[in-house]
Amino acid sequence: MRGRKPIQRQINADHSHVCFKPCGIKRSDLERVILQEDEMEALRLADYEGLYQQECADKMGISRTTFSRLIESARKKIADALLHTKAIRIAKN
């Protein structure tokens, strides 16, 4: 039995070439946190654009509960990287 077909999410821009790392530490010495492109888009819409979750979900073409899971995951990954001196890489889904 197969699960539901994944919904194509609307992503505004390709951020997969973006990487952040703490100053003064070689990238090869750092643990990495991988932020998926849909998590990055969720951060952009909610935190940068300041939209409500339902508006963000509508723009991405997903449910509000799915958006809520994405933004929670993205924020947790960012906090982990900042608190534990990890590099952040944005990857395509």
C-alpha cells in the first residue's frame, strides 16, 4: 500500500546555494543542520513577511497544520544551530 501523493509546494526562490556558519571556525570542523527549502520558505513567509499561518499555508499550497509542522521544525533547527555552534545549510527537498 502506498501513501498519499506528495503535494507540490510553492517555493518563492531557490535558497539551496545559501550556507551559514559561525565565525572563526572552519566549515569542515562544524556539525551541520540541514534546513529543507520548504522550511526556509515557511520562515520567510512567517518571520520575514510577517504573515499569519493560514496566509502562509495558502501561499505555499499546503494545509495550515502542515505549515505549522514546517515552521516548528525550521525554528527548532535554527535554534539548535545558534545554540550549539553548527553550520546551517539549505537543501532542495
